[in-house]
Amino acid sequence: MKSIKNILGGMFLVFLVFACSPQSSESNEMKTSYVNQCTEIVSTKSICECIFEYGKENLSDELFMESDLLTSEYKKKNNITTPGISTMEQFQKLTANTADAINQCF
């Protein structure tokens, strides 16, 4: 269980930015892509959905997209580039959010 938490923590920690409203078709496409990639690693769809929803609710759209691991396919398909994490504050927010998401979703 700890290794799954570590894997998810690492994946979630690398999150990047793009604006999508939760009701939009882009957001649904992003969620589908995220959950599909996540379940290849974790194989538990409900955990992947929980982490996605937690991130969308608790991070800015920009910071949410900073994850190249689970948003990479969506970004590649839609030709989206992201600037990366540029401040220690952004890094700390991602780190704290990762720990909170893992605690809530496991």
C-alpha cells in the first residue's frame, strides 16, 4: 500500500497548468485520459477518480496541469504546453495537496 501511495504521490506531485471548467467537454476528456493513465499503474479506478477530483477542487487550473505524468497524454493530444513549476510556493502547494489527496483517497 505504501508503494502505491509513493507512486501516486510522485505522479500527482508533478502536476502543471491549463484552464478547463469542470463541466466542459475538455475537462471530461482530461479526466478520462487521467483516469485511464492512472489505472494502468494503480488499477483502482475509484482511487484515480478521487485523486483527479481532489486536485481539480484544491488546485488552480494552472497548477493542476503541472503533472506531466498523468496529464501528459491529454496535453500531447491537445497540443498544450505548460510552463512548469516556477516558484517554491507552487512546489509546496503541490506537495501539501499530494499528501492530502493520498490521505483522503486511500
